[in-house]
Amino acid sequence: MRQKIVKGASGYALPGETLYIMGSSGAGKTSLLNLLSDRISSRDGQTVKGSVMINDTLALKQKVFGSFGAYVMQDDVLYQSFTPEEALMFASRLKLGGTA
């Protein structure tokens, strides 16, 4: 079965900004992030057609995405007592290896 995940979408982010994707359960947030970070595998016969471009010139692949962005996946190992900011800071420190 063919499904269109994203068609004709565009957006921008300024340097140093943190972006959040919010929506109801099943809205496609994870699918969008997996597409942007090139994490969709071809297992189970899944294929992706089309391209994701940076500034309409550079094809976005996992290695390229990792050079300027980080995908902090939702994970249940974060403490429930954390505020959203504390949870994101904790996850980003784990991902980026920093202590600040």
C-alpha cells in the first residue's frame, strides 16, 4: 500500500533555536522525524521516494543531519519528575556527551 507521508512541505530554523514537533497521537510526528533524520529503513518492503533538501541544494542524509541537528527520541527512561526543559537538557547531554 502506498502512502504519502509528506508532500510539498517546507520550513526553517534559525541557528541556536530548539524546535519541537507537537501533535496528537498518530499525527505522524515520529514518521516526520524519521524521514528528516534518514532513519527509515527498507526492511519489510518499505521504500521512500523523493528527497529532503537543505537550502534546496544539499540532500539531507543521516550523516549530514548529525552535523547540525540531533533527534532526541521520546524515551521512558527519563524521570517523571523532570520538567520538559529538564528532560530535554538531560537527553541532549546524554546524546551530545556534554556536562553543561
